[in-house]
Amino acid sequence: MKNGITVEICAGSLEDALKASQFFAVDRIELNSALELGGLTPSLSSLKLAKRNSYCQIIAMCRPRAAGFIYSLNEKQVMKSDAQLFLENGADGIVFGSLNEDHTVDELFTADMVNMIQSFGKTAVFHKAFDDTRDLCEACEKLIQLGVDRILTSGGKPDVSAGKEMIRLLTERYGRDIEILPGGGVSEENVYDILKYTGAKQIHMSAKSIIEQDGTYPAVDPKRIEAILKQI
């Protein structure tokens, strides 16, 4: 935690998680694979090794594929099975999201996931599928009813700077009933403004750079984490 702000790093691999864990101001890691696809479900081995080698809370992503968030029954079964394995192996929470074809919250699946996650005493996080809902306030109220602990959001816009008005509204209107976690496009240039403007008490960021090694891929950059932390 830095100056009362909970800091969460979006990691795309075990290596990313360990880089983020070098910083005592980092509180949580959202563990993914394939950051270039927006973050997909990581391997169980990545979770187990991250838990073994990091002091941070590890929140595991359950997202079976890229693109939208309207899933088949088979995809939902995989998500639930992955979530259970992660929870049984020490995950501090699960981040997930599922929508109906009309872009409302998939209530039955969400309730099922929340019940399972909280039966382990862990945190249920609805990811940026939230930003694809037809009405963010409607969706937020539904997620509160369903018992979700936290929403990751860029305010329904491509990034937090564009969505900061909505993030502020969600924080002010619903922040006592559910945690609002700004994320998406957080950088050393905008993090101070986002936190000050929205009143949020936590922030989510990948702090990534492009790595070149027989091709390119995004990865957590400790120099960027350091630069962002200096602005908090």
C-alpha cells in the first residue's frame, strides 16, 4: 500500500508476478496469461509458484478466450473448474465475468461463481466485462445484489482517463457497497489524476513494456512500476 492506496499489478506470467513482488508497495497481483489478448486464464503451476514465492495476494483470472464475454455452457464449466482448482491451491480471489446476449450480467453464472469463491473465504472480482454491459449503473447494482466484492473498470471507456467521470460516479454512488477498482491504461502520467479525481482508494495497472526476444511480447516493467508508485 502506498499513501493509503492499494496497488494491484496485472501480471501475465510467473516472471511478471515475481517482478511486481519486488515492490513492498504492491499489495495484490492479478495473475493472467496472454496479456497481449487482454489477459487469459493462467496455468495452475504459475499460480502455485507465485503463491510460493510472493508475499502479495494473488487473484487468479478465469477467462477462457479472447474477444467478448458471452460464453457457452462448456466455456462456463471450464471457468468454474479452473476457479475451483485455483482456490484449492491458495488463490486469494478469482476475477471473472460473463454476460448475456443483451449485454446484461449473467446472473446465474455470476451467482454460482460468487458462492463458490466466497465458500473458500476468498474475493470475487468481476472484471472488465462490466464495461461491456448496456448500463453500468444497472450492472453495478446487480453485482451488488449478487454479492460480488469488487469491480474492475475503466468506466465503460477504452481507458481510465476517458472513463474517469463514470469511475467517480460509481465510486461515489456505490463505493460503500462494492469496491470500485480503476484499471485500463493507468500510467505514470495519469495515475495521480485518476486517483484524485475519482476518489478511488485502489488502482490496477500492468505497468508493461514490450520485450523483444525472437519476436515481441508485453511484460511487466519494474522501471514503470517504480515510476508509477512515485506518483501515488
